[in-house]
Amino acid sequence: MANVLAVVNQKGGVGKSTTAINLSAALALEGLKVLLIDCDPQANSTGGYGFARDEQRKSIYDILVGDATLAETVQNTEIETLKLVPSSKNLIGANVELIQQERRAFCLKDALDPEKQKYDYVLLDCPPALDLLTLNALVAADRLLVPMQAEYFALEGISELMQTLERVRGSFNPKLEIEGVLLTMYDDRTNLAQQVTENLREFFKEKLFKTSIPRNVRLAEAPSYGKPVLLYDPKSRGSESYRDLADEILNRHKVESPRAKERKVAAASRAEVKVRFWPYG
């Protein structure tokens, strides 16, 4: 059964979509079956994988209002083991339309549950708001991945998110946990960044990821080419950081990816090669 991670922070501009795009790519390139669901009306994850805006295409909006199943909306991407459920500007009106439904907080969960066994990881890219769209993601998720910048206002937003987490646990999803807090656009040369990092480490302890995502030009350029940075520039610092994040998550979950198994077999075969010196017998 898939691990369902909601990439969430009610503050905008902290790298949620960048993280959803590139973490999903990093996991998929390890040979894992990954589904990325774009729950944000801005559709940045959809565009980040090269999909043009198309209101006729089935999207997460159709799933939430009951006009399509999840299987009917899934799109193939450039990475063979990665699928995408696109977003749409129609999603803006979903908050109003969902209010009339009895199980309005469970629409995404009800649609996702029958399909979860097909994937190793499902990532939900949430909008920068604590609304019904985000609530649906929190109810459907197992864990929250929280990207944030190392700045004062980000610390204030975290306390509000923690309160929301407790309310969701109490009313809808008692098993919901925090997977981790991820520092994005990080510059460890500033005193503020170091101070915020220490404050987060004191509060979240091991929940603060060891991996941080630096400011990187290639990360910023990649979406304009409709590619994750791991395909756009595999050797960039941004690519390396998201590969490290994927490794850290897999190690936490004690998951060995197909590519990791292949590397282990290759390393073992190299170790078994016997060096033969002249003259050969």
C-alpha cells in the first residue's frame, strides 16, 4: 500500500510545488511507482511536468465533484514509473461546491483508496491555504511533508499548521503524522538561517530533515522547460539535494528501491572480480 505524503504549508512561495515535482521525480527515478496529485488551482505541478492548461482534460476537480474516477484522470509523464493527476482552474470553485456534499472532507480519500495499491508513493501538492482542498489532502494523507524557508514569518506559520494538524487528527484522520520539515531556498551563510534551523531542531528534533534545498538557478529554470530538475540538469545542486531527500525518506521508511538493489548487485559483482596477473595459468 502506498505511502501518502501531503506537501503542505499554508504560506505561499516556500517551495511546495518545487518539492512535489522534484521529490516525485527522484522517487520515480529510483524505480518506485509514484503518483503525483496536483491539488492546487495554480496547477504548478501540472505545468512543471510539461502539461499545458486544458480545461477539457479530466482533472482533480472532476474527482472531487464526483464526475470522474482517479483512474480516468491519471496522465503519463516523461518518467515511466511516474503518473500525474493534473489540476485545473476549475478547482477554484470546488471549495464552494464541496460544502454541499455530506462527506466533503473525504472526497479525495474515497477516490484514492481503491487505487493506492498500484503505487509505492503518492504525493499531494496542496494549495497555500487551509481550505477544503487542503483538508481533503490532510484526510487522505498518512504524513505531512512541510517545506519552509528559514525566516521568522515561516516559524509563525508552523504553529498555525500544527493547530490544524491536531484538529484534523481529532475529527477526521487520527493516524496523521508529520513526516518532516524541509528547509528550502536555504543559505546557511546567514545568521538568521542558522538561528531558525536551531529553533526548528529544538522543536521538531529528528522530524527536521537533515537534507536542505539550496537556492539554485537550475531549480528555478526547470519548470519553464516542463521538466523536473533531475531531468533538466541531473548534476545540479538542486538535483543532488532532491535525490538526497528521497534517500532520506526511503531510509526512514526502510524501503530499498529497485535501483538501490541493482546498485548493490553491481557492487557485489565488481567485488567478486578476481585480478589475474601475468603469466595467466
